[in-house]
Amino acid sequence: MAEVAPAPAAAPAKAAKKKVTKPKKAGPSVRDLIVKSVSASKERNGVSLAAARGSAARRLRCGEEQGPR
């Protein structure tokens, strides 16, 4: 006759993982940096993407727009 193996014990229910949120960084948003760099530009025909990125990076690096820490 065929031997029947005992049924395995039910696995315990896993606890749901809590999602960890990262703290918000202090300082201005990227949108604010870009808007300020474009508005400060003297160009009348617009600003290139590279120029806007460079200006925003310089503002962020020099700490001109840093918020409270």
C-alpha cells in the first residue's frame, strides 16, 4: 500500500513590514533652484538645459539657498 506522508505544519503568518520613510532634506527644491536660475538669467531667448543645470548646481554648492539644518 502507498504510504502517506504527514502534512507539513502551516507556516506562521509573517508580520507586515513597515515602510521606512526618508527624512526630507533641508534646503530648496530642485524646482525652486531652476526657477531662480532661469529668472536670474540675462538671456532673452531662454536658457539651455546645460546652463540651467550648471546655475542650479552652483547655487546649491555655494550654499546660497541652503535652509536651516
